[in-house]
Amino acid sequence: SFRMLGALITLSVALAPARRLSEAASTGNADCPCLTSAQRSLVTGWSDAKFVNADGTKVTLAGIVYSHPTDYGTNACVAHDAGQQPYCSKSEPPEWCADLWCYVDTATCTYPVLSSSYFLGAALKYSYATCGSKNSFASWFDDNAASDGSHAITDIADLLTGYLKDIVSTLELNQQEVSTSGATCEADSSCPCTTCTDNAVWKGSIDAQTVTIGLGDGVDPQSAAAKQDVCLASIVADSFTRIAAKESEPGRVGFEYYGSQSLGNYVQWPGMQDCDAYDPRYRPWYAAAASGPKDVVLVIDCSGSMSGERNRLAQAAAKLVVNTLTSADYVTIVKYSSSAYSYKSTLVKATDATKTDLKAWIDTNIDASGGTKFRAAFEKAWEVVDGAPTSSGCNRIMLFLSDGEPSAWDEGDYASVAAKAASYSPPMHLLTYGLGAGADPTVLKKIACQNAGIFYSVTAGTILDTMASYFQVLAPMLEPCKLRWTRYKDYYTGQQLLGACLASFELESANSATSCNGGLSGLGENGDSRVPKLIGVGCVDMNLVVDLGPALGQPGYPEAGTLRAHPEWKDFWAKVESDMAVCPRIELTTGQMETLRGEAGGASAMCGAEEVKKATEEVVLTFTASGSVSDYSDTSGLQQKIATAAGVDKSRVTISVVAASVIITATIAVPADTTAVAVQESLSSTLGTVATATAVLGITVESAPDMTTVKVQEEESSDSGLTDGEVAGIAIGATVGGVVLLVLVGLLLRSLLFKDAKPVFTCLEKSTAEAKAAPV
């Protein structure tokens, strides 16, 4: 299992970056000496055949093999990781790359030790303490260090920023390789945590030498996506335990944690026994890091048709949304039926006390009676927003839920809503949710499309997750690499903790710069419709480095050695509040909004583009690829790459999967401002060969792409007054029996011919016919 480095010990930043041995190098404390290379070979589970190659010591992380020096971790206290892949070979490596450490014998060592994560099955333990390290706060601000004045208290915030940037950087740089490696990585589970034991300080069952992972609800651990996520988690976990090894102390509670966007898996140091369902994506620390400060207006249908189960679901969804908020956010709730009422007359700051009060208000006021007056709902919502003396000063979003058709609603209302939403700076984004078959998708979708929003058709089974995921729409609207802080009370100990969090994003290619180094710059420019795509969010509690003192906002004298006792505490807290409020906004293009709609709700959520309707030709691109259907469960990246290669918007691309060998077909509706020849030339130059297609698309292409051009027939009314589509529907109904028979015969022949073939994968670019059916 990926038994991660981590123990509750006191460590420091090593000053000497030297990697190699010298005559003066320490061999560790006499009570805990470093292992020699020969002694390492005798450790239980060690195998030279498994862990040594011609290049030296073979290290495996996330299924990827790296070569380290032959004497790695042995013989003396040196910075064994300096310059080594994957973490310490970067131009700006993590702080711990310069730390001194070595492997030790636990039988003769009186210091706390750490389990190595690099050599699966080998019982290797190592120690920083034997090499004389201290934690950063102590080394900078204790009695011996404070007098030199070389550090300010805000350096502690910068320290955590550096740690998180290193984690994000390593995660982003390795994500593509992990996604294509097919590796299987083992993980220490949080349910059960077989090595966890009860701990009086943490008031729970923990293992300080491990990081545990809890899979998201309903996740199949054998799926390709889950295996990939676990491998990515191992990269995060290795960083977590190295930081814990350097900064933590036995009597101080402070966590490191990470949530994955794709599956909702949760990674935590210290390892902890925890079998409760927990989705990190709906926690305030995750939403804050992903979307920054925001104004959130919840508008809930309370008409008579919302009685019973729908009323319960609306209440639960509203509470989930409230739970995602932090004190950097502002919020209100509007209930409407025949008339509309609000929680308060203005937006309110989402403090812990406000959130508790909001949830109580939801229980009491979200009911079911009366009609469905959208007009009253919007009028009340605007009244509340206009009455707010203060707000987040950042992105604004309205979540509008209904299960029926509005009464007294006309074209003038659409115009009124659009004008009012656009009048704010920044403008209000409207996300609309149609619950059940009775909801009118036409009205709700048009409202969303006209107001830089997204329409979702939700059911009893999807409403909770869908509404609570609203912040994902805001994530691409802020510059990346912005640290966010979250105050929270630890569930187990009741202690007040302060978490620093940072979001990570997928890179365009393995050669791209990371998100903190400009790797996402240029998205949305020159017709590019791509948007940043979240990998996940990682956090490190400030308490890992130093106690905060009495709970923030509570009475009590700060004890010496705590953060609040430091004379520069106010400077530190001012920096935290500044980080929480900063709002470097990015204005998304129409094409990028369409991309978000496609990713959030598929083709049915997309608003469509006028030029797609004018297309008279289509270019059909077909090729085979390796793998199976399960390898293409997330096709948004491939969708974008094909669109980019064709020089068209991603909104034209849809992807589907059928059975047999993986055959990818992209049908490209040629825009009115170009030609089929130009599209083919663009495709030929970027995807014309097996090698170039493999490189550009990031998958293994097995045949050179084939390209053809077809004409698109305009739909015209027949003499009977029916459209061609309606006539075709009648014809299909008249001949369905024959078609079914032919299909059955075809399937029988196919099963005989392709008995052992791989599943068929079909990628269809959004066709002109589909675009015509989508309202603008």
C-alpha cells in the first residue's frame, strides 16, 4: 500500500542542499543511527531484484518508475531527495527537498519514525529527527531565532502557499502521464484503516505514518477512472506526509487533505478510521478554493406541486448549497409561489452563525402551496440584491429551481430579466433547474441561455449533487493559483482550525507550464472555447505548523508559542482576509460558456450557435483507437482536441460509445465563415497520420484518420404542410418492423464476425440537425 511518510515529530528546514556524502556528514544520532546500504538490503520485504536496477535505486510512485542513486537514503544524514524526480528536479523545488534524513532501524531508534512510500512491501522507516531538524515556526520564532528578525509572521502564510503550489505543480505535471499509464496503485483505505489506533489528542483512531483514502460514494474501485484517481492520490499523499514529517508535533492537531473532482475521493493525513459517507466537493474549503468569493442567490419554487418528496429535496439541496459557503461569500434565499418572500431584505455574509440560521429558515419556510409566478420571484431577488450595502465584490450567481410552468410570463419578462442581470458589475449568472417532467424546459433554458447560465433538467436522484455543484461554473471565471483560507471546527476535537487551500487543473499537454506558471493563459482567445478543468483541491491546516491559540473570535489569553500570541498576529490575519477576498476575474466567451454547458448537462443543456444552423456541409473524420469503452468515460478532452484540430468550436462535438473495436467518428458541421476544404486541410495538418493524431489527441490511434465531405440537406416543408423531419417520422413508423428485422439479422452477423472484438467507440461531432433542434 502507499504507506506514506508521516509522523507527529518536530522538524526544520535544512540549510545545506548538498545531496552527496562528505567526510563531515552526520550518520545520525547515536540512539538512532542511519542504515548503511548493506543494512537496507536486509530490511524485511527488500529485494534487490525489485528495487535496484542498472541506474541505481528504483523508486516507484503512482505507477511511474524513477531511478535514484544507489545509496539513496542510506549511510548518512544528507538531503537525499535534492535534485531527484519527480518532486525535487524542478527549478523551484519544495522546501523539504533540502532537508536532511536517512533510513533507520526501528529496533534501535528512540525517535518517531516514518514509513517509506517508495518501496512497496519493504518495511523501510526513516527519520528527519535523527538528523537534527525543527519545525519552521520554532526555527524562525523561538527564543534563539526571534532576535535576528529575518522572518515576519506572514512568512508562515507564504510557507503554506509554497507547500500547496508544490503539491499542485507535481499533481498537474504528472496527471497526463498517470492517465495514460494504465498503472494500478494501492492505497491505505480509511474504511477500514487497519493500522489506525485510538489517539487521545486527536480523539479518534489514526495512523500518523500513513495517508488514507476514502473512495467516493458508489465508486467502483476496479474502474479505470478509480485506479487513475488513486494513483494521483498517491502523489498528493507523498507530499502530505513529507510536510507532516517536517512540521507536525505530537500534541498539535492539524490536517492535510485533498478532494478529487472526478470521483469525489478524499485523501487525508493523518490516516484515520472513517466509514461515514463524505464528498469533499460539497465542503466549503473545496468550493472556496475552486470558485473564490461569490454572491449566491437561491430561488426556490414553493408552489403546490412541490409538496411531499419534492419539497424535501428542495430543502436538502438548499442546505447543501449553504454548506459550501464561507465567510468570504454573501447569500440569500428567495421562496416563491403566488408571491415571493426572502430570508432577509439584503444579502448577508455567510458566517457560521448565518449558515445555521439559514438552514433553520429553510426548514420552516420552504413549503408547498399556491401558484408558480416567476415574475414575483425575480422581482424579489433583484430587490434583495439591490438592497445589499456590501457583497463579496466578485462573481454573482443565481440558482433558480422550478417544477412547473410559470404563470403570466411573456417575452417582455425575458428581456426584463436579461437587462437586470446584465446591469450588475459583474453581471448575474443564472443557473436554472427544472425538477421533474412537469417543469417547462423551454422557459428555464431560455432564461439560462440569455443570462450566461446553464439549464439543468434534474430528477429526485440528481438534484442534490447538481445544485451543490454550482461553484464549478464559477471556477473558470477566476485566475488560477489563488490561495484560499477556510476556518472550521474540527469534528472530532472541536478545535478551531485554519486551512489553506489551492485548486489544481488539467494541463493541455505534458509540456505545458503549470497553472501557477501561466499554463492556462490563452484559453478563450482567438476562438478557443476551452475552459480550465479541475483536477481537485488540496489543503494544509495552519495548525500543522503552529497552534492558533484560543478559538478565533473567542475569549482567552493566547499562550506563548501560539500564532495569536505573536505581536504581528494582526498582520497575519490581514493577509488571510486579503487572500480570501481577492477576485482576479476572467470574462468567459460565448464559446467557453457553451463548453461549460456541454460538460455540465450534455447537448440538452447547450444553447446552440447561429452559425451552426447555417452549415451546408459536414466533414466526417473516422479512425480506430486502442483500449475499451471504459477508457473513454470522460471524453470532454478528446472533444476539445478534435474541435481545435478542425478549427471549430467545441460546442459542435458530441461523443457516444457503442460496442466493437474503438472506432471514433467526428462529424464536423462546417461554419458559414469557412469551407469544408479548409476544415479538411486543418485536420490533415494536425491529425493526418497515426503519429500526429496520437500526439495531438493524447490517445493511441491505430489507423490513419479518414476524411470525407457530405452535403447537409435543408429541412423544408412538404406539400402536406409537414416538415421533412415529420414526414420522415411517419415513414419510420411505417417501416419500423422491417428495420427491427434488419437490425436483428445485422447484430447476429456482427456477433459471429466480431466475437472477440473490442468495444466500439463512436465520437460524433454535434451535427447540424442536432443544432437545429436546440433553442437559441
